[in-house]
Amino acid sequence: SDLRVGVVGVGVMGADHAERVVRKTAGARLVAVSDPDWARAEGLGARLDARVVADPLELIASNEVDAVILASPGFVHAEQLFACLEHGKPVLCEKPLTMDAASALQVVEREHKLGRQLIQVGFMRRFDPEYAAMKQLLDSGELGRTLLLHNVHRNKSVPTTFRSEMIVRDSMVHEVDVARWLFGSEITRITVRTPQPTSLVADGVLDPQLALFELANGAMADVEVFVNFQVGYEVRCEAVAERGSATIGLGAGVFTRAGGQWGGAMPADFRVRFEQAYDIEVQRWVDATVRGEIDGPSAWDGYAAAAVCEAGLESLSSGRPVEVTLADRSKVLG
Ligand code: ISE
């Protein structure tokens, strides 16, 4: 029988996942949704034929729910993750795992005590066919050792509530995971600097931001995150290796040349650019959950990203490099 999925938080991402479970995901069905905005939850529940549960912890505890997708804001993830662990519910938790390293490490330790992996973190770029192909090429050794990553991560625009810290914790966090995953190495130092901000942003928000990640294996990654780019949604990555480079994110669909112009269309937002990645991520998560073995980005991946972002926030305010100190993985995970 189908995996009965509940979605907590039905804003932009949660509603997209709820639709995905109903319309595109084999072996799963949507049974319940929860959101503080009752009207929003009710509208979606009616449209997708799912029960509306006011209290997210009640949805998580419900014996009608086998697995949970957490698409609530980061500041309520810790409490909801502990509830998923307490009730033994496999959970796909949208990034960030939690708001800081300490709470993220608590989640890792609490899950480890259970003796089985229940948490997958929504680092969906690992499932994007372009990123997956790049990793395969780099891992093949054909280009030699990878030395550098150059990342560009642009949103067309974000709500005025999107502050400087969220640019690190909600957006740059993807490049933190991409760097850890492509290099297979931890980030040991982060520096975040900002130019004179764009005038097209709410007062006081430092946008764009430039970051430098230094990794334990000696490699480096630089990132431009610009969340009010105005033109469209654009995520590019170039890996520079000893005998060549690989670039993804140029996919502009059909390139046209007409009327003295050339170019292609840009997607409006991440749900369009990464639709396939989200589809693959959720299908793979359902299949793994049904098999009883979560094999996607782990709570440790979420913790490591939270620790790098916490150091990134410190560097954002000081403008100076900040060392990233992780717990001893062999001690924590035994
Ligand atoms: C959003 O939460 C995402 O995860 C998108 O991938 C990212 O591009 C966007 O900036 C975030 O707000």
C-alpha cells in the first residue's frame, strides 16, 4: 500500500511538494497538511483531498501518517524533527535542518541514539541531473583533481522579509552542501563579504554577498548569492580541475538568434529550474522510506551545513574569515 505522507508547512515549497506527492510520486499519497494559515491549508487540503490538521505535532504523531515532509520555516524545524524522531516517522526536512550548529548537532545525536536514520535533508541539488552528471565527471578523475568551484546563485527577487542572514542560511546553504558533496570534504573556514548593496533591496539587507569556502582537502569554492537579481532565477557552477573544467546551469532551453538579438528564456524561480531535482528527490525519498533505508543527505549533512552557515553569519558581520569547528564525527556517530 502507498506511503501515507503528511506535509507540514504549505507555503511556496510545501504546496509544491504536496502537489508533487499527489500528481507525480509513485508509491505515496498525501493524507494530511498543516499550516498556521488555516485558510491556506484548508484550500490546499480541499484541492488535493487531504485532511487539514491545525497542530503540526498532531499531524506528525498521527497513526494515519507514515512519513513527513517538513516545509515549515527553519525556526520550527528542531521541535518538529524531535517529534518525528519520537514517533519514529521518516522525515524529508527542507533546508536548513535547524537555525544553528548546536541544535542541529542535538538532532544528529538524538537520531543516532534511535539506531536508525529517519532524517533526510532537502539538499535537492544532488538530485539535479546536471549536478549529478558533474559529480560523476569529477569523480571519474578524467579531469584530474578538482581545485576550485565557482558558484553563482541568483533569485529574481525575494520578499522584503528576506534579511541578510537568510541569504546565508536559506540560500547560500545550497552551495555549502554542493561544495561538501562535490569535494567529499568538510568546509573548515568561511569568509563572507558584501559589496555596496543593490538599491533594489529592502533597507539594511546586504545583497549580493560573496563567500569563500576553504575545505579540509585544500580545495576552495567561491559563491555569489544575489537574491534580487531582477532578471530571473539563475544557478551556475563551474568546477575547475587540473586538466579541464565543467560548467552547469547554462541551460537556457532554446537559444534563439533573431532581430539582431540572441539568447534564451530564464526560469522565474527555483521550482521551475529544479523541478526535476525535486521530483527525483521526493521519489527517491519515498522509495527509500518504503525500503526502510534513508539514503539521501543525512542529519550530519544538515548539521555540517548549519555549522558553516553559523560561522558564515559571524563572518558576514565581521567581514573576517571564521574557522568552522565540527564535532568529531567518529565520536558522535560511533
Ligand atoms: C529557497 O528556499 C531555495 O531553497 C532555493 O533553492 C533558493 O534558490 C532560494 O534562494 C531559497 O529562498
